[in-house]
Amino acid sequence: MTEEQACLRVGINHGSFRTARHRSPEFDTAIREIHARYLDESIDVIEKGGRGWQGRAWILERRHGDQFRRNTGMEVTAHIGPFNAADVLIRKPLHAWTTNDVEQSVGAWKLLKKWPREQLEQLFSLYQSHWGPTNDWTDEQLEWGMEIGRSLTEVKDDRGERPREILGELTSCEARPLDYPTNREPADGCVAVICCSGRSV
């Protein structure tokens, strides 16, 4: 029962009760002592497993939840925002990727912007192990592979090593018929995409 409900039960105005507690430190102390006595009695009843212990435990959980709440699970505090698969994949090691992760990574531009050259090369190798030879790749997979290849040519290596020649691997695939019409001119550097997939990017 709340303080307000207790006041109603005995016929006291709740506002007057609160004012009396505020104005009289002795009265406030007496109320606190009664609460503490009830708490002590409840703990004794619960510890002994005496009659009505479950009811007392239930009341303590609700009235004094910060002290007596049962921890039945793990509390999680998280920032809720729009889900972006690329943000998850950036932090996940490549060796832990699932087939679903591989498919979700296609078109994840953040990977190209945030990952170093070595990781991009490992990503391309992962694609090859999942999708097979580049001749078997879909148009979308080929276009994404070309973007990885372009990113690798733009990344400067601090050790002076040459980047893996992914563009060459993709341009050696067989030409395919056009699967949808293109009405735009290819951008600079997209000849390999046209060669591989039959369309411009």
C-alpha cells in the first residue's frame, strides 16, 4: 500500500501528512523508524521461511527494489539507433564471418573506407572461397569485387609493397550478355566492369 493509500484508509489528508513530516523532524523520524521496523520484521519472516514469507518478499521487491530486486537476468544498456550491418562487420574479425555476413558485406562502402589494404585483400580472398572462381560470380558480386580492386589501388602501402592485382583477376573473366539495358556512359576506370558484367557502373 502506498503512503497516499494508507492516509485514505485512516482518514488523513495526504497533503497534510506530508506537510507534517516536513515540518516536524520528530514525526518524520517516527515514520522512518516504523518503516525500518517493518523491514526488519519482514527480513526475519523471510529468513525463517515462516507463514507469509512469500508475500513479504513480494512487497520488499516492489517497495525496496533497489535492495531486494531479484537478478533474474542480465541488464543491458545500449544505444538504440538505426541498424547498419556494415558497422557490425567492421568490428567483426573476418575469420568469424558467416555466409550471411559475406552476403551482407556486398555494397558495404564503410569497409572500403575504414579497412587497411591487408584486410581488403583478405576480404577478396574470403569472397573467392565463398563464391568460387570469378567466372561464376553474379554481376553484383563482380561489380563489388571491382570496387574492392579500385580501393586497393588507391591505398598507399607504408611498406612499399604492391597491392594485390584484383582488377586483373576480375577482368580476365568471360564476358556475359547484358541482363538489363544501360543508358549511361561508363565512368573512367569502369572498362573492366563492362568487360566482366556487360554493363557500366
